Amino acid sequence: MGKAAAAVLAILLLAACQDQPPDAAMESAQSQASGVLGTYSWEWTGGAEDAESGTPPEIILARNMEELTARPGEQVTVSFDDDSSPTLQAETWDGGAPDETLEVDEQQVTMPAEPGGYPLGIHADWPDSRNNAHYTFFIQIEEE
């Protein structure tokens, strides 16, 4: 077995043993921040769990969250503490509903073009399983 195949197998085995989704973080050129785990559906060897939470704006109001600072249109990196690379979707929120879908390329999310503060929802979907999770971030887009 090659080194790459062994690494992929190790990650899959680790994911099969975790009883909850991994922690998520985002990093820009200026800062980094941890996400807050929200709604998820997760299976592991010997069990499964579904959990629900509020919307990103509700989570931000209820928590003292780290702020991610970025420039307009900057690509920021999303990472997971188990080194997995799930398929991502990202959107800003306004009030109780999604507002703008952001461009995602692999683990890179393109930030909004307009300065301001935004609740950001990241949906992560792990291929070849039914595992998925939502994460909330608060992003501050600085004026150029």
C-alpha cells in the first residue's frame, strides 16, 4: 500500500471512530477564528447522532465568538482538526435567512465584496458517508 493510500485509510478510520463532527477553523491573511458547531448528522462505528441548533445569527447572539477579519473578496481557508476535506457550501445570513451564497473552491471561501460584519454559515458534507455539519463564524470585512 502506498503512503497516500495509507494516509487516506487512516483518515477514514479516524472519521469512523469520532462520535461528533470535527472542530472547524477559518484563516485569513489577518486573523483566524474557530467556528461553532451547529446542526449536524453524524454516524460512527457503533452509533449515530442528529443534533439541531439555531441559525448563525442566533448562535452569534448567544455566544462570545471570535471574529475573523478579512479583506473584500479575499479567499480564506477552512480547516478541520481531523485534517478531513469535506465538500463545503458557504453563505452569509441576514436576520433569520441566508442572504448571499459565497464562492467555494476546495477549502477556500471567497469573502463578500462589501465591508461590514456578517454571520457566516458553513455546511460541510463528508463524501461516502451521511455525515454533515453546519458551522457558524462571524466575519468582519474591512474597508480597503
